[in-house]
Amino acid sequence: MDRRQKKTRAAIFSAFGALLEEKSYSHITVQDIIDRADVGRTTFYAHFETKDDLLKELCEELFGHIISSAMDCTHTHGLYSDGTAPESVFCHLLQHLQENDCNILGLLSCESSEIFLRYFKDSLNELIRTQFIEKRMAANPEVPLDFLINHISGSFVEMVLWWIRGKMKQRPEELDQYFRAVIEPVL
């Protein structure tokens, strides 16, 4: 993808994100997006077949970036200038959320949040599967792994929502400590 295409996609993503903060997903039209992004209809459709495709790609880009950076602790965005990266992937993930790149917290708490929460949870499922389930066997082998993964990712999403609603008063390290205290006995 050339520089111009990247710039156009960024403008569309930005316009879409801003619109999602103003109104629900179902009330946003392609015309709204192209007007806000200042691109033509043909240009929009050269990048995305539908509004749903735009949503899917936006989520994949946002959550994929955050999840992959949490899995690869060498990718720190300058978070650890003192050289100490957290040992917990959950803490790393919370720190990325706190940075609020691309207003991800706004999207998780906007009127259309259920769409983003579903994509976020799906992304977390893969992180949990690779970082925990495949590396450690569950404490109770009678609990199906897919149930365990769903439980942990659902708990994390709910914790993040609780954190956002509470104006993010806790530091990521503190929240990570709470979460691991609840989750580790299950693992």
C-alpha cells in the first residue's frame, strides 16, 4: 500500500471513529463517513466494500495492534523508559489501553460499544489461548478450555469497562494485580 492509500485509509478510520463517538453505528451512513473524511464515494469503495467491512478492519487494526504488542513485550511504545517491562501480559495490555491510541477507550464506551467489545473479546480469546492455556494446563481439567478462555476474556472486558466507568482511577499495575488475584486460581 502506498503512502497516499495509507493516508486515505487513516482519514476514513479517523472519520469513522469520530462519528461513532457522536452516534450509534446503525445511524452512520457511508455518506457520513465520506463527508467527514473528505474522500469520494469511489475512493471509499476502493478501500472497503461496505460499512461493515470498515468496522471489521478498524477493529482488527486497533485490537490486533494492542494484542500483538501485548504478546510481544519488546514492543513497548516507550512505556518502559526505565527498562522494566511488566511480567504480566494483562498489565501490558492495560498500559496500552491507558495510552488510548486511536481513542480506543472512547470506542469501547461509546453508544455502539457492544460491537467493539465483541471484537475486543474475540481478540483477547487468542491472546489468552496462546499466553495461558497453551503454556499452562488449567487447574481443573474437567472445565472445557473454550469455556475457560471465554470466562477469562469476558472477565477482562468487564474489568476494563468498570475501569473506564470509574474514570480509570486505578493504575494498570493495580488493576492487573486485582485481575490476576481472581484469575490465577482458575488457571
